[in-house]
Amino acid sequence: MTTAKDIMTPGAQWIPRTETLDRAARMMRDHEVGSLPVSDPDNDDRMCGIITDRDIVVKCVASGQDPSRVTCGDLCEGTPRWIDADADTSDVLREMESHQIKRLPVIENKRMVGMISETDMARHLTDDQLAEFVQRVYSS
């Protein structure tokens, strides 16, 4: 059985919800990633969302806001999704498809150990599975 831990990209970085978006953008650049899980320092550093490079551009910059004044917590929306490190890849696929998400944090012993992206999924799916995944995640 192939697990979430087998296909994830290890070493994902967190950013506190109180950090500004310009800091998040620099972290994404420095770590060569397109998203960061956001933690809540007032709630045992639990994940409260994910911030993406697209969020910063579309929800902040394009709307005329200053990324040095807007925090990651200001843009976090909805219930954060994650998957246990021991989950089967079919569970990963189902979670990403059912919630139409492209990035999924991997948790082991209540700690984030990595992130699964659509690229990670593409490396481990058959052509038919990949086509179905793309259709379900990217459909409106």
C-alpha cells in the first residue's frame, strides 16, 4: 500500500496567521513553494488554513491592498483539510477531489511532516486516474 507519506514532499514550512503576506511571499520564494499552511499561535499552533501565492495576488494585491499590512489570517477561509501520513493514496485522492483542493498537508503524530501537491499526485497516478483527478479538482 502506498501511503500519503510515501508520495508527499517532506519538510513543509508553516507561517503564523499574524505574519504579513509580504513575509509569506518571501518564504514561498525562499522555499520554492506555492503555498504555506497557516498556524494559529493562540490555539496551540494548530493549522487554521493555507495561504497560496494566488491568494496573495488575487485577494490582496489585485484588490489594491498592501501585502505588508494584510496578515495571512486575514485571507484564511474555510475549514483546513489535511490527511494522516498513513492514509492510502486512494484516500488522498478522494480528499483532494471531494474538496477540489490542489495541496494537502500531511500530518503524523499531530505534526505536519509534508505536503502533497497536484504534482506529487501526478507522479503516482495512472493516466486514467490523473485525467479523472484533473477533471474533478478543476471543474467548477
